[in-house]
Amino acid sequence: GQQLNQSPQSMFIQEGEDVSMNCTSSSIFNTWLWYKQDPGEGPVLLIALYKAGELTSNGRLTAQFGITRKDSFLNISASIPSDVGIYFCAGQLNDYKLSFGAGTTVTVRA
Amino acid sequence: DTAVSQTPKYLVTQMGNDKSIKCEQNLGHDTMYWYKQDSKKFLKIMFSYNNKELIINETVPNRFSPKSPDKAHLNLHINSLELGDSAVYFCASSRNGVYGYTFGSGTRLTVV
């Protein structure tokens, strides 16, 4: 299956900071998705991207579908404590299968 | 009104036992999935059904057998459980396999 490299693996945030994470793939995708998982819950869809170059926002979240179709990034602006969790990128080509990155764990800096 | 519901939420069982996990979705989706999340949080697809037909079957031991009695249900039966089967199993559904998946809240399986 396709390999997705997600970075960073983990990050600490301070309230009010802007944070960024990204995902690269060895092959192209037609769809990029970003999910967030809270402890004890399933991943929840944050943003879906369907076209190369597309830039989409959802509140304080902004994500872009890279021009090469092999990468995507997610930005969180003015982070708040409830932003902690695990963020996953996911890519899909033409089949029914979503391939996931390994996740970025976001924690509040003490 | 839970969109994708899985039961049980927690399952602790001994090695060698057979167990089932059930999943139901009320979103009217036509495609359902089972994903396994390991201790490193990596999500890997196991199976997918579209309109009750198996369309994805990744390299999963034969001890795992999915069953979809109708479009709204996808169950997972596991025979002869092993320690390495311990993980969180997520059910998900989608419309036509696109537009993102909706996940259930997971079943944490612990084999002792």
C-alpha cells in the first residue's frame, strides 16, 4: 500500500500558538483528508481536500492539497487546550481504501 | 443518535477463545470498513464491504472473518485469539467509498 510520512511525530503547543504539521507520500492521491482522534474515541474528520492546490479552512484549521498531489499540510491557528489529541493525515486514490499517516500527537506544554 | 456504533467497547478474553465485534451505521452509507489500530496508534485497513460485497481484504489472518448481513451492519468474528490480536478495532462507513469515512468509537480488545 501507499506509504505516508507524517511529521512531526509529536509536538507541544502553548495556548495561542500557531502550529503546523504535514504529510508526504511516495505516490499521488486524489483526495487528502485530515482527522483528529481524542482519547477513547474514533478519528473525526476535520477537513477534506479533493483538488490539487486546494486550500480549505474549517474555523481555526487550514489545510492544503499539494500541487504535486503527493503532500498536504494542516495548520492550526491560535491553539487552545482542546486542540490536544492525535492528528492523522489520510490519502485516497481511486479505490475505496484510505491510507493513514502515523499521526502527530499534540500535547499542551506545561 | 450514534452514527456508527460498535459493541462491545471493551473486550478482555483469553488466548484461544473466539469472539465477535458488531458494528451498525445509521447514515445510509453503502460501504463499511474494519480498521485495526496498534499500540503505536497506526491505523491499518483490514476489510471493506460495499453493498454487502467484500471489496477489500488486506493481508489478514484467516482467523478474522467479516460478515455483512446488510448494508447497515458489518461484524467481525475472530477465531483462536492470540496475544498479538490485542488492539483497538474501528468500524467505519462511507458513501461510495469517498467523501471521508465516519468512524465508530472503537473496541479495545485485550487478549490475556
